[in-house]
Amino acid sequence: MISSRHDKISDVEASRGRASDLSQSFERDPKTQDQEVRDEITQETNWLPFFMASLFATTLEDIISQLYILFEINSELRILKMKTEMIENLARKYGVKQKTVIDELDDIDPKKLGNLEYKLKKLQSDRLLVLKILHDTYLDLSINCQYNALHENVNRIRDRQSHLKNLIEVESNNRILRRELNRQLRQQRNHIKSITYDTNIDIELLKTNLEDAELNSEIRSRYVLGWQRARTEQHVQMIYDKELMPNQTIEYFKMKADQEQRVHTEIELLNNIRINEVLVEVEYWMGKYDKDIERMDLKVQLKKNDYEYICDKRLELEETLVKHEESINNWKKFKDEREADRQYRENMFNAATIVQAWWRGFLVRQQLGPYKVVKKKGQAPKPEEKSGKKKK
């Protein structure tokens, strides 16, 4: 089995450098071909021997059992979870139709991220995710002697993290775009205000010209009536008929202009009120942002100081442990040398005692030295001594 796996890997690596496969490599995309070869090599290298896979599977069995025990014995967490999900459980009990959740973020309120319900759901989902990954890895190791399930789950988590990073970048770009659009909106509002002011000035000029025209027409009419009194009588009705419609139109437009002016004034007042409210909110949020930043900087500084204190304490403990270990080693070395010296003195003392006892016994047996027999004056030597001396 192992030789076949290595043969397959060597065949894959060798096929990448053969001249017979150059035509196929030109027909396909090089990136696609490298990706296929990499996937095949990865699948082959994810294989484990049976004994090692069994050891890992046994370890995972113990871990999974401990996780199940942890899930079951945590009664406080289960009670809290039951309290937070009481409304959903009651709705499910009485058959109330539940809303289909397409995205798990739809039910999350950004203003209540510190809610206990969200924390419990996150804890439960994390535990279930770890348990699922371990269970899939255990099955893959037990059946196929591979850990492809663990590799796929790790890749999936990495892809999710990269996706979240991309979302954060998109959100920052959207915030910048929103600021730019708000700036353009303010510029457009200022432009509309300037155009409205110019239009109001033109309307006032037209009104002034219209009043001047009315005064001039009245003066001319009086002169004409005075100069042609006789002829005017026959044309009075005709002139009246001709001036009736323009006067009505002028009055109508005057009323319309006054109405438009009132509407414009009210709209401008409402817009100013709204702008002032927005400015107040902007100032409030800017102040809150500055306060939050200062509080977070203070927390970061405190955490940094705690970390430096812990690091210094750890270094002191490490130095203390090194010194203690050196003192223990010196004490052990001193005891070993003392024991060897004592053993040497004991052996020398025993050897000297043995030699001294042998020497004393030898002197006693041979009657030499202090144990020599003293001869009395005038006493004849014994025949045995004589014979012994002669023999010697």
C-alpha cells in the first residue's frame, strides 16, 4: 500500500517533466494543470499508515467522548439557553409558523451585540463546529486512513476569514463613498440655495417692473382721457374688455407667487431644522467617538502594562528556576563526591584493619616481635627448638 502511494506520487512528479506531455500542457491552461497536480499530490500525501491513523482515531474518540460529557454536564448553560429560547420553544410547541432564516446575520441587531442570547448561540455553534470537525476527521481516519475532512474544514475556515476581511474592506470603501456623497449633497444644497436666492431677486425685479408698468399705463390713460375725452367714451368699454384678462392674469400670478413664496419659506425652514438636527447628531457622535477612542486607548495601555508586568515576572521566575536548578545540581554533585570520599575512606579503613589483623595473627603464630618467647638464663633449649633450628 505504501509503495503504491509513493509510486503514484513519483509518477505525478515525473509526468510534469516528460516530453510526451508537453503537447497536452500547451493545450490546457498551465495554472489549471499545476492546480490539478497539486490537488492530486495533496490527496496522496494526506494518507496515513493504518497504525498511526488508528492511534489518531483513538485519541479523537476520547476527545469526542469528553466533549459529549462537557455538553451534557453543563446544566447551568443549558438552563440559560432554555430561558433565552423560551419564546421560540413556545412558538414551536403551539405550532406557530417560524420565519425561514436565509442568513444567520438577519436576526442579529448591531446595537445589541453584547446580548446573552447571541453569546450563547455563538458558544453553541462553536462547540458544534468543533464536534462536527472532530467527528468527520475521526470517520475519515477510521475508514480511509486520511485527514481530508480536517484539511477541507481548515480551508473552509480560512476562506471564510478571507471573505470577512474582504467585507471589512468593502465596508470601509462604502464609508468613504458615503462621506463623499454627503459632501456632494451639501454642495448641491448650497448650490440650490444660491440659485433660489438669485431666482427670488429676479422675481422681485419683475414685480417692480410690473408695478412701474401699471403706474405708467395709468398716467398715459389719464393723459389720453384728458386729450381725447370725446373719443375715449366710445373706446372705454373696449379698453376695459381688453384690460380685464391681463389684470386677472396678473392677480392670479401674484397670488401664485405669494403661495410659492410661502411654500418655499416653509420648505427652507424645515430643511434648516433638519440640517441643524443632523449637525447636532454629527457633533454628538464625533464627541462619542473621541471618548470611545480615549477609553479604548486607556484600556490598551493598561493591558500593555499588565502584559509587560507579567513578562517581567515570568523572566524573574525563569531566572529563579535556573538558579534553583543550578543549586540542586551543585548539591547533588557535592553529595556524590562526599559519598565517594566516605566510601573510599571506609574501604581503606577496612583494608587496613584486615592487613593489621593478618599481621598481628602472623606475629602471634610465629612468635615474632612483641609476641616473641623470652628465654630464661641457664635454661636449656628444648629439643624441638634445636631440631627446628637444625632443619632451618
